[in-house]
Amino acid sequence: MSQQHLTEVVGAVHDPHLPFGLAEMGMLERVIASPEVVQVVVNVPCHHCPGLQILRDDIETALRTAGVTQPIRISFQGREAWQPVSMTPEVRAAMRTMGIQTVTSRSIEEGAPV
């Protein structure tokens, strides 16, 4: 099973609070597969979020369903902190439509802090 396929599998897992995949949310940092282990690094907005166990379980379920048999290690501490500008423009637009505050395209273009 290719690393790209595993990245797509994990990227399609939804954030526990929103109907968007981790890739769309800009939360998936990397998936590294070796014969010994599959390592997943996800950048989350809140490290004390009660949904982290749900997210961990959903990632593991998705990988097992895709055929992963080796141990899976999931980390929620990536190289950089997640920021709203990591989301795709489509997710930002959908969130605004749902009434969820997000950064504006103007604030992104101007490099405003989020």
C-alpha cells in the first residue's frame, strides 16, 4: 500500500466537530509508512480538545479498513501549530456559510494574524 494512498485515506477522515476531512482542514501534516509502523502527524487547533480520542479512533479505523496491519502511531503535535489559513478556500467558504467565523481572504492576502 503506497504512502500516497495512506495519506489520502487519513486526509479523508473528518474532523470530529466539522464535516470536512483533515486534508481539507489543513490539519494533516504527514503520514509515514514503513513495514514496522505507520506514523501519522495531525496538527490540531486545540490540544485539549475532547474530540482528540474520537479523531484518533477514526484515523485508526480508516487505516485498518484500508488494510494496514502494522502498529499505528498518531501524534497531534506537528512541526507547526495549525492555523485557519491552512484550510482550503472551499472549507473557509463553507464554514462562513454555516455561520462559523473564519479568516477572510483579505486577511490572508494582507498577512493579518489569525
